[in-house]
Amino acid sequence: MKLYYLLGVIAVFLTSCNNGEKSDAYGNFEATSITVSAKGSGELITFNVEEGQQLKANQPIGLIDTTQLHLEKLRLQAQIEALDLKLQEADPEVAVLVKDRSNLTRERDRTERLLKEKAATQQQLDDFNGKIDVINQRIEATRRTINIANRGILAERKPLEAQIALVEKQLRDYRIINPISGTVLTKFAEPSELVNQGSPLYKVANLDEMKLKAYTSATLLQNVKLNDKVTVLIDKGEEDYEELSGTISWIASDAEFTPKTIETKEERVNLVYAIEVKVRNDGTLKIGMPGEVVFNSTDG
């Protein structure tokens, strides 16, 4: 297909040169298009797109069925709630031990007073201090045991939270959002159809600025460089042309030989270069429309 296209362009180019026309390059208009594909699988619940429709960037235009994802999110949330119920609190157990310690502390203080009055023994005082030390150790052990158990429960929660975050991203992906401002060129799907992840839905292109992919000879290209302003000609009626302003945005680094199928012996040394010219579109230009380029002279 590319070869046939190139043959046609160069045939026109050679014919025009022989006829003495002023154009320096010949080609057809193109537009950079984006094929928007489904990011999820399921039934296409809504899809508000028609060919030729003007869309804005970030415009919501459709939705893929999210029922299964919502149910999966509810299941994961229920698992997290069940884990939360398993979390243990140290306060009730510690409160009992703190009350016992308070009672022992009161008895120890009373024993200290009795000891000063020779009404109690040192052994009795030491026994109370020993019991208080044991309770302090039990309080710390209880808190440590419950913290370890809770850390294990919380460790189970993090993977579930990560799964919920993934489901939420999928829910966002199931909404079809138009990526760029442009015109819908082709529509590939209809509402109620089943689509798979990666299925093309529609093709959109920004037609406000078109590019003319044209070919010219090595000789004519010698004084041309990127960002040069050029004149673009498009057909206006059968004989006349309409002039537009364009800018050279790309020049091929490699030359292409004139295809041998149309070469004469004298033309076998001819080389052509591909160029691209950006042109603002007022609505006149269409994809595939032919165009010609005149390199603006830089002379005085």
C-alpha cells in the first residue's frame, strides 16, 4: 500500500515538473489519530459516541459494567471489618492488674509504717514488694502480647487494603474518558456489546491542525530546513488553487529512490525526500486530500 501511494505521488511530481508547474512538493493530508481502547472487560453499558462528533479532552463518554467489581470491593471491605473485630484491647486486662497493684501498694505502705513501729517484719514488707514487681511484669507482658497479636491482624489488613485500591483503580478504568479534544473518525463498538480489555472502541483525531505528508526532490530540498514557512496549495475548483500557510515540521533523513516500476533510464538517479508540513485547518482540509507545497524563496 505504501509503495502504491509513493508511486502515485512521485508520478504526479515528475509530471508536474515536466509541465513547468511551480509547486515543489506533492502529497496528501494526514492527522494524528488516537485509537481509544477498553481498559476493562464486560458489557458496554453506555457509549455516547458518533462518527463526526466533536469531543472535548477528559469528557466522559461511556461506561463498562462494574457490577462484579463493586461486589468484589464489598467482599474485601467485609473482610477488613471482620479483622477489626479481632483486634484486642489491653485496657480491660491491664485495669484488673492495676487495681491489684493498687491494693498491694496500699498494704505495702501500711506494712512500712508498722515496720517502723516494730509491729511488722522486714520479710512481710519484702513479700509485698515482690508481689508488686510481679504484677508490673504481668502488666508489661499483657501489653506486649496483645500488641504482637494486633500487629499480626493488622498485617493481614494491608494486603486487603491494597486489593481494594486495585479494585478502585479498575472502577475508574471502566469509565471511558476521551483523551484529547478532536473529532471521532471511526466507531468500533455499540452499547450493550461485550468488550474485552484492549478492544478498540473508537478513533479520534484533532483536526484543528493537519499535516501534509509530501515528497520533493533532493535538488529542491537543498535550501529548505525545519520550521521554514511554506505555501500550501489545495484544489479550488477545476483550475484554481487556494493558498494556505504552513510550517515544515519534519524532513526525512534518508532519500528514497524513484520506484523502478516508473523509472526511465534517465530518471534512475532521481531521489525523493519525504517532508511533513503543519497547516492550521479552518475546516476545509480533510484526511487524504491532496496538497502541494511551494518553498518560499529566501532571496532579497
